[in-house]
Amino acid sequence: MSRGKHTDEAAGRVAKSGSIAAFARFVAFGGGTGIASSGALVVLTGTMPIAVANAFVTVISTVAATELHSRYTFGGGRAGLRAHGQSALSAVVAYLFTTAAVLGLHTVAPGAGVLVQQGVYLGASGLAGIGRFAVLRLFVFTRPGTRPRPVRALARAQVIAAA
């Protein structure tokens, strides 16, 4: 099924944009989805147990964010079932990482204040987000032949010119 000329051109422009622009889109879409999820969780907890509401919001927000990342962050068009599964797996790994960080804090500093807890959580979330971005960019939403090249060591001429 063809996506159409305009969709292919837009996807090509997004795919050709650099890693920094893609990361900015990743943060914007992921953050926007997170804020919307937070609001939805507040509304839903009045009608169901928080664990059920959180599971529902997590599934819906992960599907929505995966579509946004596929179409706009990485320019790959509509995400297929495989991309959704891989994205969900990366979200589970990120969740486990942030949970381990918070539980680790409680183990080493049981009386840590709210600011320390939030610092650990936000730091772990930031690291998990960077890791998730790398996984999605390099493995999940990469089309054959378009995988970004690893950063190479600077050529001698570039180092001399920079000095």
C-alpha cells in the first residue's frame, strides 16, 4: 500500500534531519504524551483503581507515542506491529531502569527527602530516555540502508584545522 508522494517526501525530509533535530522531536512528543498521560491518570483514578488506570494510560500513551515517533520523529510513516512491540519492550526496560534507581535509593538512603528522590528519578528517566531514543533511532525505526553511521574519529586534518 503506497503512502503517497507527499507523505514519502515529508518522511524523507524528516529522515534526513540530524540526530539533534530528531532528539528534540523525541523529547517534545514523548514529553507531550507524558503530560497528557498524567492528566488522564488524574481523571481516571476517580473511576477505577490507580493500578488499573496506570496500566490503561501506559498502554494508550505508548501506542500513541510510538506512532508519533514513527511518523514525525524518525520519518518512517505508520508504525507496524513489530515497531509497536519493540517500542513497548524499550519502554518496559526504561521502566525497570527507573524503578531500580528509585528502589536503589531507598536501599542506600531510606530517609532521602522528596527532592533527592525526584532528582534520582528524573536523572534515571533522562538516562532511560536517551537510551530509548538510541534504540528507537538505531534499531526500531531504521529503514534498510539508512542506519546512522557511528561517529568516527576526527581526521588529522580536522584536528589540525581546529587547533
